[in-house]
Amino acid sequence: MAKDIFHELVKNALQKNGWQITHDPLTLKLSKRNIFIDLGAEKILLAEKNSQKIAVEIKSFVGFSVLTDFYHALGQYQLYSLALANDYPDWILYLAIPKETYKILKSDDLLSELLDKLQIQYLIFDSENKDVLQWIN
Amino acid sequence: MAKDIFHELVKNALQKNGWQITHDPLTLKLSKRNIFIDLGAEKILLAEKNSQKIAVEIKSFVGFSVLTDFYHALGQYQLYSLALANDYPDWILYLAIPKETYKILKSDDLLSELLDKLQIQYLIFDSENKDVLQWIN
């Protein structure tokens, strides 16, 4: 399992924003094999006396084609969501992608329509200003 | 655009089953670029005095990992469906995959659940008995 080039960036940004990394990676059973989601993290919500738990799959989109990387990320997100819901029903899966990539995807009418339809949760990260995270639900 | 190794097999099997190949490939507009679905085909339905039209994306699943090929095929199918619905509203998109691959995917509980959920239309082909096609809607 090759570590994604933005792995440390997202991990550090989560920690700076009060998240505790609980899994690196988060291992799930997928029938006969294991799958690995990049990170599991937890944040204590004092007001509600419970915690919020997330799994984060990080995509750098540094491949040859944004579209090819996008296909892969979509299919993977949908399968991981289902596997996560089976094993960890109260966790939410986020797809972490660079700000620039999100902008490109959203600027395309058809890709944007597909993104809205698939109800993916995003964690947008800024590869220059490393602390900044934006959550899109 | 690399031609898939099973391209000719599926094309011939469609023709032997009474389909006329109308596009090879079928080009669709995706905002600023073109995408290419492997085949477009049409069959005249005499009883209904009209024709059935399909677009077929062929996947060989000969890559390193069935799962990686599967992610890619899923994402691509969903985007192509949307693009096809925009440009050719009365056409139906089929994902053509080898019989053996379909069997592997369906034997996995989670993959099978995802396949059912995504409402993909399959065209299963037999790479040994080259005329045989199975339609799964």
C-alpha cells in the first residue's frame, strides 16, 4: 500500500484542528481480503458528551489524468463507504482532495452534477496553507 | 485511446446477435473534452416498429487487481451514463465484462451489494464461446 503524498499533510492538519488520529490506516474486512482507508480520527465533542468519528481516504490527483483519478476515487469511495457502514456504522467517510482538484471538478458541469448526485463527503485541503481544511457535506 | 483486448469479440458477438454497429467509438461531449464509449449499436424491433439503441463500454479486467479495475469501471460507468443521458437520452449504457469477472464480483457479498445498489446494466460475454452474450438489467 503506497502512502499517498499528501498523507502527512492531512494528518497534521487534522491534528492541528483538534482531531486525534486513531487509525493509520483503518483496516476493514472486505469479504476475503482487507482494505485500508488512509486515516481514522476522532474528535471529542464536549457539549454533546460524545465524539465524532471519521475515516479519511486521501487522494492526491497527481496522476496522468484528473478524469482517470476521479473514476478511481469515485468507485473506491462508494465501496469503502459500504464496508465502513458494515464494520463501523457510526463513522463517516470523507474523501480528502486538494483544493485545486475540487475547483477543477466543480467547474465542469457534468462532473459537478455527478458529484452532487453521489452524495460524497469531502475534506478539501490546501497544499500551500497546510492547516486549512474545508468540510463539504 | 487504447482499444480494449475484448473489443472485437464483443463487436462480433453483437453483430451475430442482430445488432448493427453504429458507432466505433461513440463520442460524447464532456464539457471541454470528448469522451469515447467503445461501441454504439442499434437493433430494429419489427414488432414495435422502432429500434433499441445501446452504448457499450468494454472492460477486460486484465489489470493487476480486479478491485482496482472495478473502481475504475464503476466511476467511468456513472459518468458516461450521465453524459449519454444528456446527448442521447434514448440510449442505454451497458458495461461489458467477461463472464469470469462477473462471477468473481458477485461472489463477494459487499461488491455484490454495491453492484445491485448502483443499478448498472451489464453485458456479460464469454471469451471462449464467442457468440454468447448475457444481458443483466
